[in-house]
Amino acid sequence: MTLFVIDNGLPYNRVGPVISKKVGNSVVRHRYCRLIREIFRLTEFEKAGYDMVVTAGAAASDAGYYELGSSFRRLAGKLSLL
């Protein structure tokens, strides 16, 4: 998982999941998009006003909800967003 962040000048954060075709068919990719959006929704951010693009490659095909969540929070923590 990779997290790209850019300032958007708005009072809230936005997320855009990008899932590689190597993860699976459209049903599987859409499931991972929904998981990433839910993880983003439940995450408490200290800073607001950022656009986040989350990319998930072939390694994400074996990851579950908790693994994706811990990876997302770890990356957001490295960027001082949490």
C-alpha cells in the first residue's frame, strides 16, 4: 500500500483509492475500494485539508480489513496526519 498526500485547501480530508488490476476482477477491486473508504472514515485525523490517494497492488489481494487498516494508519502516522 502506498499513500500520496497533497494539500487541498478545504476544511476536511478526502480519499481516493486506486486498486491495481493485479489484485483481482472488478468485484474484488471494488471490495478493496470499499474497505479503504471505510478505514478512512473510521480514522481520527488530527490535521484536515488533505487529499489522499491510496494505491494497493498485488500484495493487497491477500490482506484483510485489519491488515489494510494497520497499514493505512502506519502510513498516515509517518506523514504526521494522526
